[in-house]
Amino acid sequence: GAQGWHRLIVRSSRRMASRRPPPEPPMWLKVSSYGFFAFLVASLVLLVLPGKWAAKLPRPARALRNRILGIWRRSRELTAEGPFYKLLVWGGKKLGKGYLASVPQAPSVKVKPHGSNEVEVTLNPRLHWNPFHEENYIISWCLAEEEKPVWRSREFNGGHDCEKVGGKLRTVVEGLPDNATLRLRAAAVNKRGQSAWSKAGEAETMARPSDGNGFTGPAGRAAGRKALYSWTQTPTEVHVKIPLGPVPKARDIRFKCPGPRLEVHLSEQAVGGPGKPTELLVGALFQKVRPDEIFWTIEEDDPIIGRHLQIQLVKAEPLQKWECLVEADGHPRVDTKYVRFWTAEDMTGLGGIGDLANLRR
């Protein structure tokens, strides 16, 4: 009964008293543990420290912070490449239906011509750390010359309509007016709303070539106010027409074309004296020509352009499709995918590869 319980308690007490306390860990283990804990806390503080405060830290501390950030980014990249992480993100996006995404922010935009009716747009998204974030993009355009811009918009899917190039996205906006200067901007959009618009970029679409596979461009001031030259091309030659008034004669033409550049002036007497503009057409050519095979003459009875200077240039490299005559701002470029040197009837008349090879001689 009670005596048995008393004996059991006494025995247990004696056993516990007879036990030795656990030995203390060695000093090196204590120091290592405390040091590791202190390093972990310091690393976390450095990671969450704002950038403007981190810039004021001593150089060794900044170097340590950058090193830790690099390790953290690399670990996150390796984790994101794993199948479990991808499955988790896919499931979160499917179940969340876009509502797990963060508020979108405006991307930066770069634009460049891609054809007569197309402009290539490169988007640099401002993405979030949120693995469930997803967004599409609205690209809007208007004519640069419009005083009150009328923006036309189209939504692009970030996964299907855009090509990933590094950390950027690239797409092509189609259905644009040809030979026009356009302004383009973009905004990110998802279930959380639409971001602000990016800063607009400008691009000039190419022109569709004329029936002679060329186009028109601004002539020099000596040709007259808002005068336009015209040019056409064949597989081997380029033909140029520059309007002339009734005064200039052949002796008034100052012609120079060493190969990569064309310079056509009028004499000071023909323009009415010194100090007045004499340029008919001056600029670098799109490609080189053969300087010893150039011919020019004054034509009188053209029904469209009237009296003009006719120039015949021979391409240094036959079969090249010229985008423009003069490489300079304001001189339109043509979309060379619409340049046709031969029709189906012409190709039928060619005897073989030898006839094409003769064009290069």
C-alpha cells in the first residue's frame, strides 16, 4: 500500500540524485554556434536593408551584401527550374485564375520598322517576385502628325503573341498605314487592372514600292519648294528623275558621283547668284554604283514630272534590292518584299541559270 509507494519514490529520488549532470559542450562548439547565428541574423538584415541605406555601409559590408544577394538570386533561379516548383506555379495560376497576380506596372518600349504595314515592338516588363504573377499587354498607336491623337489599341498575350528574348518580349504590330510616322505605347494588364501607359516611341513604316520598284523623296532646295525626285530600279540599274525649272541648261549641272555618294548641284548663275541654294540632290547612296558607267541627260517632255534631269546608275552588285536611293532622314524606304524584278512571264523567258549569271557581268 502506502509503504510500497513510499519505497518506490525514495528509490527514484536516490537514482536521480546519483545521476551526473550532462557534460557542457566544448567552448569551440559554443563559439561556432553563436557565430553562425550572428552571421545568419546579419545576413538577413543586409538582405532586407533598403538600397539607399545599403549604399552608406562600409565597403566590406556592401561587398558581403552583394555576395549574399547573388547567392540568393542563383538559388531562386535553380529552384524555379525544378519540376516541383513549376508544378506548384502552374497549379496556382490555374486555380487562382489570375487573381493571385500582383498589380501590373508599365513596361518600357522600343520600336523599329518591320515593313510597310508592320512595326516591331520590344517590351521590357517590370515583373514582380510573385511566382503566380501573369500579365498581358495592350499596345496602342496613333499618327505622330495628329494634333489630337486618336489611339488604336490591341491586346497581346504575353505567352502566345510575344517572343521571349532574354528577359524581354518581342512582338509585331500589323495592319498599320504605310509610309507614316507613328507613335506607339504599351501598358500591362491582368485581373488586378491596367498599368499606366509607357513612354511612347516613334517609328516610321516603310513605303510600298511604285510600279518601277522605287519611290519618291525630297529633292534639294534648288529644285523648288517641296519638289520630289523619283527613282526606279531594275536588277542592274537605278534610274533617277530630278525636276528642273525652265532656266538650267546642261552646262549648269554640277554632277559628281564617285560610287558611294551622289552630289548634284546647279551653278550659282542658274539659281540667280551666290548665296542661294544650289543642291538638287546630295547624299549617300543606299549601295555603291559603278562610277564609270553613269549617264545623265536633261529630258523635256515628261507628262508627270515635266522638265527634269534623268540619271542612270549601274549597281555595283546586281540583283540587290535597294530600300531607298539616299540614306538620310526624310527619304522614305520601300519594303523590299514587294520589289519584283521579274514577273511570271519574264521567268518563263529565261533560258536557265546562265541568263541570271549574265546579269552580274
